[in-house]
Amino acid sequence: MKKFIAFTVISAFLVGCGGSSDKGELVGVKGRKWHPEKPYGMTLVPGGSFIMGKSDDDLANVQDAPTKTVTVRSFYMDETEITNSEYREFVEWVKDSTMRVRLAILADEVGGGGATGGDGKKSGKGGSIGDFAFNDADPAKMTPYDKYMYENYYSVGTDDDPYAGRKLNRKVKLITDTSKYPDEYYTEVMDSMYIPVAEAYNGLRTVDVSKLKFRYSWMDIQAAAKAKVGKRKDFIKTEQVKVYPDTTVWIKDFAYSYNEPMHNDYLWHQAYGEYPVVGVNWKQAKAFCAWRTLKKNTWIKSKKKGRDLVNSFRLPTEAEWEYSARGGLESGAYPWGGPYTKNDRGCFLANFKPNRGDYAADQALYTVEAKSFEPNGYNLYNMAGNVAEWTDSSYDAAAYEYVSTMNPTVGDSKNMRKVVRGGSWKDVAYFLQVSTRDFEYADTARSYIGFRTVQDYMGTDITGTPGR
């Protein structure tokens, strides 16, 4: 067998050389021409150098942002903060997937289940839980590759997930009308997704959001690069995150304050669809980035076969956030320059708390729509005020003293203090300054912290540094 393989390889080599048009010259591997695609809703921030840190007096005397000239690479950034509508799409996808996984597992256990009686034939009731079985439930319909993968990997799963790799049947629509549930097995699964009847009130029984978890894997490149020994699998991390925002932040963040309407309606009412999502902690923001990458690449693989996949969406580093917030202005205090928070007509330029106890002087009590006020020089909205924003960087008061001058960041996975930037609707003007640093713990959600995502620009020919 080994001789046959060796002969095949040599034959292929000889045939390849004989049929080549390169005349034996080194011309490189011919690949598809790369055309950068600007992601929907994002803007290109051309890389360049800037002076990071406080360019004005540090009124709070925190002394954690001394000036430092650094350079960042080009990247795409969301024009607005991630909105309730956009984050709800993530929640709905997780809910849909969770229901389908539970249906497929039970269908697997009962051998088709319910109305089919386990023989694969539908009854007169219009289907059964068997319709939602894993796509690999019938080996006769699998390609040789899928059959091999199923027999060697998917059928045995992993230590922490026995159904890892199994493919869901997403072509069949979920049935939400209880009067049309096809069988008792389907009813059992759907019932398990909702809060117990004893916890419902006013006839309203909602989905148990604690069951909505997103599972994804990533590779710790930093640790792998620094390690002297270790296998690739040692640096692959698996995360499982509850994705539903903490809507109680509207109550917990403000004692002796009536904010129940925001708790009840802000996330799900359509009136707030274009407002920035809040109540999302750093880990949930990271999970959203992983899902957004998965969503785009899944579409590419199904519709654009042969096309290169997109690189990952992620949270911006602290330096990237400050660079983009400045919008190309050198040493400005705010995204619009400054030093004032009003324009020449006396109108406020951002959503914040201008006066003691007066949240509404800027025409907004809480948040405003994500695309409000004038964008900065990079067409980015609300880089100051509205909601503060998570970054990928860990907070260290002395970070500017030791971070690199090229794409600086502190990626300390053990440091749970993560940098938030931009200030919010409940903050004074100091926190709106592009150089002001603040932090929150990674597992903590707030009614005034949201996020936006970035994606690396593929190429190095874009620069925003003037005159260079």
C-alpha cells in the first residue's frame, strides 16, 4: 500500500510538471484575487499614528493616561453601537438553535418519536418530532465525507458535548402555535424551554432565558506563542455564555429610583429597537462577536463556495477605540474637537448629564437612538456619551508606561478589569473625553455600558497618518 501511495505521488508530480505553463519558473501559488469587502454598517478607519493619552489637564488627577505616540493598523468599525434590534437577532438565533438541538436529541432518543412511531413514516397529524431530527440521522442520505465524519467523530461527540458536530435541520420551521404541536414529544421539548407555570403571571409565560447559551471555541494565540511546549489543543478554549442581557440593571444601578418601564420594555419593545443594547457584560459582547463571525462565514460557505472566509469580528483594543474616537483630529478633547460640549447654536453635541441632577438638558433622559448627533471624522456616531463601550483590553493604570507603540493593548486574561470608554448618558463631561480611561469587571453588566465591534482590514496600503 505504501509503495502504491509513493508511486501515485511521484506520478502526480511528474504529470503536474509536464502540464504546467510556468516553464519551470517559480511563480508562486495562483490564488483568487482578494477584494476587500466593507461589512454592512461599518466604516473603514485608516490606520496611522496618534498621540494617545491626556492632551489637556487631568482634572480628576487619575494620572493613568500619560501621552504616548502609538500606531494602529487599519480596521473596520461599527458606525453605531450595537443596537437592541441587532442583539435580539443574536438572542433569537440562540433560542432557535437551542430548541432545535433539544428536539433533535429527543428525536434521536425515541427513534423518530411521536406520530411516526419510530418507523420514519408520518402520521396523519402533519408531522412529528422526527421532522427535527439531526440531518445525519439517515446514513443513506450522507455524502462519503459526512458519513466518515459521523462514524469517526460526530457519533461519539466530545467529553463535554456528546452531540458535538451533529448538523441541525434548519429547513423545517419551528411550530410556535400550541394548537399545532405535532406530538407529545414536541410538546415536551417546547414546554421545557419556558418558565414553569407556577412562575408565570397575568397569563404570560415567557421563555426561560437561563437556557439560552451560546457555545464557541477560540484559540489563545498569545499563550501559544509564548509557550515553549504544548500541543495545539492545549490552547483551544471553549466558552459557554448565557446570552440574554441582564434587564434588571435598570433597577440595580439606581437605588431609590423608578426605572421599571426601562426594565420591562427597553430590550424587547420595538420603540427601542434602534437604541444601543445595555445589560451586556464583556463576556457576552465577546460571544456576540464570535456569533457574528459564524453568521457571516456560514452564509459564505453555503452561498459563495470557493470564496475566502472573513476574518473575525472582535471588540476594539483600547488604542483602536481612542484612535477612532478622535476621528482624525490631533489632540482634541472630544470626538468633535472641543473644548466645549455645545455647538455655536447652544445645542449639546452628545448625550450625557450636563448639570447636577439634570439628565434631560440634552433632550434625553436615558439613551438615544444609536445614530444620533453628528458623527465624527470617521463617520462614527456617539463615540462620546449615550453608552460607554467595552474594549478588548484589560485595565492597568500603568499600562501606557509599558505597552508597545505598535497596536498597543493589555491582553491579560487573568485581569478581570476591562477598559470601557466614551462615557454614557448618566456621566459628566469628563468621562466623554476621548482620552479618559475607565473600567468595569468582565462579568458585570450595566445600564450604561454597551459595545461596538471591529474587523481587521486585510491589507496594509491604507493609512490615515497625514503627510507620511
